[in-house]
Amino acid sequence: MKFKKLIAPLAIAALAAAAFTTLDTSADAQEPMELEATELGAGSFSVSVGNATAKVGEAAAITVTVTAASGFKPNDGYPHRAKKLTGDGVKFGADSVAGAVSGKSIRFSVPVTPTSAGPHAVTGQVKFSVCNDKSCHIKKVPLNATVTGT
């Protein structure tokens, strides 16, 4: 009986809040912005990407380094991954790549092989976690790199 007395007021409050919430669907509403990795981290990390160049048919690697900012460190217990790797003119050595923690950095080495000459865009997602003294933050940032076949 007490349970029902608690639920009814909560349900009414939720419905009232929903009734007074409005969405801005006007043409002036802001579109989502694509942010740089350092902006996404709000000062908790930075990301650098090293593009790859190799002869057509020869293996190379895209390197991604996530560096924890001052007051933060990589979460040693988290399964850091570069995944959802796609790109035309590129063969990937793995569907996803684990990140290796070393000091304040997490390093990903994404094996790639250009299958044709010229620059080829590679996209994916880098998922990792950095911590400070109070909490750990799980982050997902876009991977944008180039593999150039020579």
C-alpha cells in the first residue's frame, strides 16, 4: 500500500514536467557541432593521430595516442579499443585494436595495408577511459586518419 502512495505523486510530477518541456524545432536551433578531441575531453585528455604511408600491398600502421591531461591518468583496468574501422582502398589487419597503457598515454597501433595508390580516408572510433582522484570517465572519440598508398 505504501508503494502505491509513493508512485502516484512521482508519476504525476513526471507528467507535469514533461508537459512543460518544449523542444526548439525552429530553423534557428543549433545543429550539433563536431568538436576536436581536446574539446570533447574538457581538459581531461588530448588525442594525436599519426597517418600511415606505405607501398601498395605493404603493411603500415596508423598510430593513435591518447594522453591524459594534468591530474588525470589512463584507467589501467579499462579495455581501451580502436574499433568500427572503415575505409576504401585500405585493408585492415584487425576489426578492432586494443590500446596499450604506458605512463600517461594510451597508444593504439592500427594495422593497415593500402590496396591502391593515393590517399585513402580511414574512420573509426577510439574508446578509452581516463581517471582523476574522484572519478573515471569513459570517452568515445572519432578516429579520422589517412592511409597513403605509394
